[in-house]
Amino acid sequence: MNEDLKSQLVKIGKDAQKASHILSMANEDTKNSALTNMADLIDSNSNEIIEANNVDMENAKQKGITDSFLDRLYLDEDRILSISNGLRSIVELSDPVGEEIGRWKRPNGLDISRVRTPLGVIGVIYESRPNVTADAGALCLKAGNAVILRGGSESFHSSNSIHKFLVQGLVNADLPKHSIQIIPTTDREAVGHLLEGLNGNIDVIVPRGGKSLVERVQNEAKIPVFGHLEGICHIYVDKDADISKAKDILINAKMRRPGICGAAETLLIDKNSDQSFLPLLLNALKDSGCEVRGCQETMESNQNIILANDEDWSTEYLEAIISVKVVNGVEGAISHISEYSTNHTDSIITENTNIAEKFMREVDSAIVMHNASTQFADGGEFGMGAEIGIATGRFHARGPVGVEQLTSFKYVVRGSGQTRP
């Protein structure tokens, strides 16, 4: 064990705890001022951020990193503008801290309310997406939390460049610079220390990255975890679907950005649908540049595809590949999803509202959709501002984790001298 690294990280944890106490008392105007400063600084220093990103991109290419990974890593003027706009969208959100989410009075006169409070210190471990640096830092700040960021080695220069301007924004607003910290090393041992909680200084861990990272976090963390292991998202096209609508949604869900967790990985189609449905959808996928791996019935509609095997139904491709299976109605779709879903996002395409309601009621995923692309599985698209991640567990946070999900609550009890008999 590297004792110097451990002591350095423990200090980061202690500094974060001190900052979190100040942040928990910070008013909305002060936090919004910091966020606005951050957005302005990122806009005005985009060239510096792009230069740092160029270093990361060149290093990643030399390592032979996949195209989907490079896409997640890449920054240009438009993506940096998206980062700063994301910060400004968080400014527009209501401050959750101190919000009264329930209040009632007992027969004995006690007035009891449930009030949102910050979680404390949040650790965020992520891989290639440098935009997570800003998203996570800003969301945690808005919810009154300090955050410790650990970006991947591939995005090290980009993330540190963005972090520099987040800290400047904090200082300009007279908030502690340790409110948003980034681990200053690519040493993998740092992750282990974070998962142990830095001597009790981290309250929750959020992993954002590939399966191996999330699996390690979920297996080794000694503190609570918000996250999801995989995003095997399904599109089910029902016999009562509008085929034109289904085609547009399917291509968007798969091909808009194949490398994100909300990308569709499996198409399910009702065996009772019009015979033209399946060939039309398969041709649309092929024309868009997507590799199709289908079941035996799918192969009968188009010989120019690959026969799927059992592994395909449980694979998150994160690239232009999709598995296709013919199922027996909505019951068959629900059964397949129940067996293979990772409880992330699943969508039904149908004009039959009763079937749609059955699907959304019985599919136990964090996000269920009707006649919409799975690529909308995003906190920003939900009107929550940026998100720190998507959680597929059933406790506390589920689905996009935004500012409200980054709070806990306490009970405030007001009395007038009551004693318990």
C-alpha cells in the first residue's frame, strides 16, 4: 500500500467534509453565482480545454482505443458549449436544500415536517467522458454536497482542465475551493481508497463507466453506491405500432449515439404484426450502417444478417450492432425483458394505449417509455438539468440522478412543551 497516496487522499476527504458543512448552509444565490462563473470560464477558455483534450485523444489513439470510446472522450467547441449550457441549466433548477417535502400535525400538537438535506461528500468515479467533471461537480454543488472526482486516465488532461475552471468559479463566489476536488493521479490504487470511504469522509459513491469499473465498485465499495452495471435497453414494436413512427424511433434509439447507456441494444417485434414490419425495420437498420444479429425467425425475413446466439441477448454492444428477436405479443416481450434486462430503459412502440400501459406497468426498469426513443434516458432530457448518472437499484435514487436524488432528508419536529407519557 502506498501510504503517501493514502494520506494524501485522506486529506482530500477531510477537506471535502469541511467544505460540505459550509456548502450545506450556502444560499441559492451564492451557489448559482458559482455555477454561472464556472459556465462563463469554461466558455472563455474553450481553446485551453480543447488543447488538453487533444493530448488525451492522441494518447488514446496510440493505445488503440475503440471508436465508441474515442467519441465519448472527444471535445470540440459544440460539446464544450453543451457543457457550459448544462451548468447554466442547473442554475435554473430549484434549490432542493431546505425544501419541505411533507408536513403533518399529530393529535398531541407536535408539528412534524420532512425537509431535504445534502448527502454530504460524494465520490464520483468515471472513465472517458470529461463532461462528467462539470456535470457531477455542478449537480453536487447545487444540492449542497462536496464532491471528489476520479476521472479515468484517458481523460486525465481534459478533466483536470475543466476542473481548474470549476474551482475558479467557486473561489469567485467565495465558496471553499475544496467543494469540488479531483484526484491528482492516475494511480489505480486511488480507486480502492475511495471505495473504502477515505476514513469515513465519503458518504456515497457514483460510478460512471464500463461494466468492469461498475462491477468493481459494486463489489468492493464499503459505502452506498448509486449506479448501474449495464444498459441493455430494449425497443418492443407491437402489432399495433405505427410502422413509420417505429422506424424513426428505432434508428434514433440505436444509431444517434450507439456508445451511450441509453442506446437500444435489442429490438423485439410482435410475431402478430404485419408481415411488412420486420423486413422494413431490418432494412432501415442495415441502411443506417447497423449490424443486425437476429433469431431464426428474423433470419427468414432477411438472409443478409448474422444469426444471434444466446450471448447476444445479454450483450451491451455500445456500437452499431443490434440483436433482433420475434416474440409472441407484449407478454413475450415482457418475458424476454424480464430475463435479459438490466433494468435501465425499455420502450414500447404501439398505438394501443392498453397494451402500452400493461408494458409500462409490468416492465420493472428504472425508465419505461411509450412511443419514444430510449436515448431520452437522460437527466437533461427529463428537465432535471445534467445528471450525475443513472441508477437502476431500488433504494433512494432510481433513474437519472439529479439534484433532488443527491439529497436526503431530516425530520423537523416543532413542539410546545409536549412530553411522552
